[in-house]
Amino acid sequence: MGGGLYLSIYVITPKLILLWVYGWSRVHQEHLRLLATPGHAPWPVSNGDLIAQGNQLLFAIGVPCWFALVFGLYPLLRLLLPRRRERDRD
């Protein structure tokens, strides 16, 4: 579960925040990325802009992404993994 939290907070959410703020075409054309995500300071973007409300966006987008990963992928992984045999349980 920790890997899903890391993936949603540090990989998926910053990309979604950039898409929310700048739009797909600008993020793609200018190769925008977040340079840092400090706790109580504006977040610098690679084009020199600052995102002021980054922490609220991180929570508002990151938690639903994490829930989607956990509740969407976990049952799928349980189906794909082989079942334990009765002999292996003893």
C-alpha cells in the first residue's frame, strides 16, 4: 500500500496539478514539471512560475488517486495472483 501512496502523491498528482493549472497542450509543448514541492511555500515550475496553493491541490487530488489505486488495483492483483493450496497453508 505504501508504494501506491508514493505513486499517487509524488508521480501522478504533480502531473495532474500541472495539467489542471496549465492544460495539456502547454504542459506537453513546454515540457513543464514541478521542480520542488515544499510544505509551506509556493511550488516552483520549470518555466519560472510559482503555484501558490499546491498543498491543497496535492491533498485534494492525491487522496482520490490513492483510493483509486488501492480499491481498483488491489482486487485485480488478488485475482491475478495464484491461489494458495491447502498443503501450503499448513
